[in-house]
Amino acid sequence: VRDLLPRGERIEPRLAGAVADTLSTPGSLWRAQLAFAVARACALSEPDAEALATGVEAFHTASILFDDLPSMDDAATRRGRPCAHRAHGEAAAQLAALGFVHRGYARFWRAFEAAAVLDRRAAAALVEECLGLTGILDGQARDVAFGTGEVSPAEVVRVARGKSVTLLRLALELPAIVAGAPAEVRERLAALADAWGLAYQVLDDLEETTRPDGTDARLGRPNLALVAGRAAAEARVDAELVRAHALVAALAATLPALRAPFVRLSFRLAGLRAAVAPPAGRA
Amino acid sequence: VRDLLPRGERIEPRLAGAVADTLSTPGSLWRAQLAFAVARACALSEPDAEALATGVEAFHTASILFDDLPSMDDAATRRGRPCAHRAHGEAAAQLAALGFVHRGYARFWRAFEAAAVLDRRAAAALVEECLGLTGILDGQARDVAFGTGEVSPAEVVRVARGKSVTLLRLALELPAIVAGAPAEVRERLAALADAWGLAYQVLDDLEETTRPDGTDARLGRPNLALVAGRAAAEARVDAELVRAHALVAALAATLPALRAPFVRLSFRLAGLRAAVAPPAGRA
């Protein structure tokens, strides 16, 4: 899963540095692992599953490189190291991010190769829906603009859907589309992406407000725990985890190979939930 | 050719503004026209030809939005209007550019749909070669870094190949690949993209040095007329135009439908050449 980019020998040094640096801290790769698991459970070949998984990870990597730029979050560090734009310059970070976008498409194209023409068309439509102007780009724009317009729980959820759910749909729903899975399976995977994506984002919001160096409040960032209150944010997480639980059970009944990886992620989210605050029932 | 993007109704206002503004000044669309002409000459359907043409234009549009950003050229105006990042903010301009990238892929995917699997694979490889880290991204990185490393005519030509030739290869070579044209035709179109792309870029360099407000000299930009001298730059243009002339003749003999659009672009380049300085023969 790690060979996202070829080591170009004659690439301009700062651009090559930004790419190599980013590749050296790959993160936990849980989106890629989910994509691989769904693809294999839906009977895609191992090379196709790997192409989908690396494609998802490439787009995720591009999105965090863009997010960290001065015009967006202006972040200083990522995964314990200086951000690419701080170490290699803004232009190099931006061009590296585009390199990951193009790599993502190349991997996806490869994974779609053997699919039926209508499945390929549906897959391409989902990719643009998730990554284009109605998807992650709208989420990032709303994130940057937050505070200049509507400040409401609904707008915070819109940002979370745009930024977190879109990438999870590529990990969960896209492999099923490419494999020509039944509509019921695809819809459940889309709903699961929504539930997990929102739960994950709101857990991140809750965790951020407990940190002494948390900056969301100071910078007026979209954070459900700040905009709706901690109790409402915790209730939303719990509702999404309950929704996810039912979807995992239904999907595991149809595709037993999904049980282990899905339960693993459920445990991970439950652990984050417990770390943030005791669930309402136990309080 | 103008409906590059859907008018998203609920897209974040600054992002929507940057997209709408960019679409309102579409430029001369000569790359799109070339792509359409080659696609039709190679017997692709009209919808497929249009998809390739709009895809090429979308990627070209994305590249100029990125080029104009503060971290790159920091341009003030484009096509007679304030640049997108000046009018709508840097984040919106960046996200709009990404919207054009994703739109470009959606159009290309559509055009590749009916092609044979090996042609689709070759097409996808060319797209990443031209747009990825070995293509336009390397050209843009070298453009930004110019002056910090090697300052030579060879490096200036490398930048021009990266920035201008790559997009022309998508306009000229890609439609032929998608159509499954013979290798000879594809190779001539690739060579023509090289000749025209270099001629066009060096003509731009020559023109820039004659303008009183030309900034290439002051900013140390890669400009062949400055690095190699005007005479050498003019000689290079003439050599590329001679090379292009022979390729146009050979291609028009095989695909007569290409004669008219190719001769039209040849005249345009000859006009630019005459405006810059009298050809060496007449001096």
C-alpha cells in the first residue's frame, strides 16, 4: 500500500522532497484497509483491490496537503513533522498534492479497467461527486469560510460531510460499485460511510476541545462540541455509532468477510468515544 | 465547449464565484479545438470528441489558476480581469482549480468509455505522464525554482516542455490513442505537440522581452530569449516551425480532415513569428 508514487529520478528537487517526505509518514492507512477489505469481500481481484486502496490513500494524502497550506489551515506540523509547505515551500507542497491527485486517478482507472461499462460510469460519477465541487471541495471551502456565514450545527455537519464522509464513501461505496455489488449493499455502505464519517469527525471535535492547546475555539473553526455543546455532540456521536452498528450487522450477514475489519473499526471508534467522555447511559 | 462545470446551486459562495468568474472568460480555446479536430479525424464520435476537448480545456484552466497563485507567479490579472485568487481569495481559487481537475478527469473518463481496454490503459498512462510528477508538475516546479539551480537554455526548454508541450500532447496525442490510431500517427502527433509547444512558448518569451512592462528579466524567469539571446531564440522557433510544417504535411496526407485546423494554427504561429521579428532569411 506504500508505493503510492514512483521515485522520479529527475524531478525538481523541492517537489521530489515534498513527495518523499509525505510518503515517509504514511499515517495509519485505515481508509486504505477498509477499501481493500470491501473490494476483496465483493470479489474484486487482489491487484484491483490494491489499486482502489492506494487510490483512496492518495486522495486522502492530497487532501491533507491542501488542508495544511497557509490559505487553508496554515498548519505547522503533520504526523509529528513539519508540514510539507514549511519544509519544502508552498509551491512544492501544492504540486506534490496534485501529484497525489493524479496518482489517485491512475490507480482508480486501473481498478475500473475490468468493470462493466455501466459500473465504470457509476464509479466515475461517484468519484467526481465525492472529490469535486459538490464534495470535498465544497467542504473545504465551507471550512475556510466558517464564521463568515451561517454558524449552526447544520453547517458544522455540512463541513464534516464534505470533508470526512466523501473520502469514506470512496473507501466503502466505490469498491462495491466497481464490483457490481447489489444496490442494497451499495446503499448500506454509503450509509455506513455517513455514520462513521460523522462519528469520527465529531469525536475529533470533542477531543480537540479537551486539549489545552486546542485552537478551534480561538480560531472559530467548525466544531460541533463548540457550536452545539458537548452534550449534543456526544449524543450525535452515540446516535451515529448505533446507526453504524446496525449497518455493520446487516452487511456482515451478506458479506461475512467484512465482519472482522468492520468490527475492528467499530472498536477503534468506541475506544475514542470512551476516551472523550463516559457514554450518556453510564453517566 | 463552454459548459465545463455544472452550476452548483448550493456550493460555498466564494468557491462558486471563483468557478463562475473563470468560466466567464474562456480564452481562445485553441487547445480544445485541436483536440476536437484530432478526435473527429480519428473517427471518434462527436460526444467523445467533445468530452476530450472539454477535458483538455478543464486541465488547461486548472493549470493557469494554479500558475497565478501567490506561491507560483503571483499574477494580478488574467484575461483582462483580476485573477481568481485576488477576487475570491486564495483558498477559493485553489479549490476551484481542483474542481477543474476533477471535471477534466470526468470528461476524459467519459471519452475513454468505449475504447478498447489496452487503448484505455495507454490513454490513462499518457494522462499521468503529462499531468503528474514527471509532466506539468515538474515543469511548474522548475519554473518556480528557476534561478536557484541550473540556468541554461536546456533548463528553459525543460520548463517549456513541462508546461506547454504536456497539455498539447493531451490535445493532439491523446485523442489518437483513445481512437486506437496507428503508432505512426500517434508518434507524429506527439512530435507535433513538441514542435508547436516549444515554438509557442519561445514566441511568448520573445514577445515578453519586447514589452515595456515585461517582468521576466527583472524576476529572472525562464525565458529563452533572455538566457540564450534573441537570435538563438528566433532560430529555435524557426527550426520548430520547420519541423511542425513537415509533420503537418505528413499527417494531412494520412488524415485529410486535419489539414484545415492544422494549417490554421500554423498561420497563427507564423503571424506571431512575424510580429516578433523578421525571419532570419529576410533580415
